[in-house]
Amino acid sequence: MAEGTEEQELPAYPIRAYQLIPDPNQPAVVALAIETDQGHSLFLATRAILEDLGKDLLERAAKMPPTPGKT
């Protein structure tokens, strides 16, 4: 968190779907679209961000209990 900013409690919504959308006019970024019950959000990410995000998601998923019915 940036220095000097106050912490806020933000609402959290379950992710229903996501999509990675490349832009041929901006090959250095990709759009990450996330859908929730509240609507869609769109984020732009660089390769470095996607690599870090992917690594962090896999590490976090490995710490969670398995989903019933999945192996």
C-alpha cells in the first residue's frame, strides 16, 4: 500500500468468469476482464504483471483445500 494512504474496507465479489483480451495495437499489454454479479471490470496488465499474478495465484491455490470432486 502506498505511503500515506488510509486503509479502506473494500467490497468483495465472487469472480464468475474472466477473459484475457490481447490488443494487436498494444502488444506489450493485455486486458484482463473479470466478471462478477456486480458487472465487469477491465484491467490492463504487462507481461511482468501477468507472470507475477500467475505465480501468486498458483502459490495461493496450492495452500487451499482441494475442491470436492476435482483431482
